[in-house]
Amino acid sequence: MPRLDQFIAASTVLSRKDAKRAIGTGRVRVDGQVCKLANTHIADNAEVMLDNQRCALPGDRYLMLNKPAGVVSATRDSDHPTALDLLPAELTRDLHIAGRLDADTTGLLLLTTDGQWSHRVTAPRIACPKTYRVTLSEALADQAVQDLQAGVELRNDPTPTRPAQVRVVSERQIELTISEGRYHQVKRMLAAVGNHVTGLHRLSIGAIALDPELAPGQYRALTAEEIASVG
């Protein structure tokens, strides 16, 4: 059960600080009674009123974030800034990450409160494609392109990768589309064909492409069409 100040902040435009102030000044009623204790826990069926207007938590939230380097894909971390640290506190309640990125990988990160939706993004059997811009230490040989497109064997992994799509952008940069999410998969795939990844940026997940208007660290809500595209 959420605290009253959390509930008010999540269901209105008030910040957590302003929600506490509203509670303390008697502007909030819970089940008809004025409540001035911000840490009161609210039952699921409680009626919460702010200035005689009923408060209700919003529906599920779906966000895209342009993750900068150095930010970890976690809800909390004592040593590094997390993706949730880049969002306003009132948006982060119950958010989780659908498809994590390494700390040094940048680009599209999806966050949601909808567990079923995120499962469709990440479930191996659904094979949602993910496209990355990959910067390499040296030019990619034609044979390496063919190997990636056929599927490669990774070190300490007996099962070859699924076939990937490769588009050569420049001598040392490619776009790689994969439909799996193995540990450090892109880096390991390039190592398997004798190359080394020096930069990795996720461009898209399924039909959802990173908004070019988002600077590193910025976010926006997904459109209805983007949400519906995951299925």
C-alpha cells in the first residue's frame, strides 16, 4: 500500500514535497476524514480527495529514454546513477525496465509499469528484434558479415546465435539487428568473428525507434501506436 504523500504525488501534478504540504495543511481527506499524516498507508479501495477533487492513480505508464553512457539499467544502485534517477520521482513508482543495456551502452531504453507488455518485449520465444549501431575497432570483413547473418557460436555457449541482420554503414560502423538477449550478446558476436566493439548504441526495439529529438538523458511517453506495436 502506498503512503499518502506518494499517492497524491502519483495521482496529481504535485511534487512529493508539495503533496506533503497539502496534507499537512488539511487539504486532503481519506474516506471522508481529514488526514494530516503524510506517511499514512492507503488501502486500494480508499477514497482520497484533494481540495474536494477525487484522486486516482494513472493507468500503466510506458516511456522511452535515451540512455547515456555510465547509467546502469537498474531501479536502484548504490554506486552508479540509474535510469530511474533520470526521471521525475513522481513517474518512477512501479516502473521497471523492459530490456536492459550495459552501463557503457547508450540509446533506447523502454520503461513501463505493465508487466505483460514488458514480457512481450523481452520473452525469448517472441523474438522481438533489436537494432544496434555498432562501432568497431577495425573494418568488418565480408566473411564476418556472412557469419553474423548465418549465426555464430559464442564463447562458453554451445548454442549458436540466431541469424542476424547486418547493414554496413561505414568502414568501422554497422547496424546489427538481433532477436535474442543473451549476456553481452552483440559484443560477444563481434568477438566471435574476430573484431572488437568500441561503441554500442541501441536504435530500436521492434517497431519502436529512439526518438531523434531526445538528447541523452531525456525521455518521453510512448504513443498509443508504439505501445500497440508490441504484441
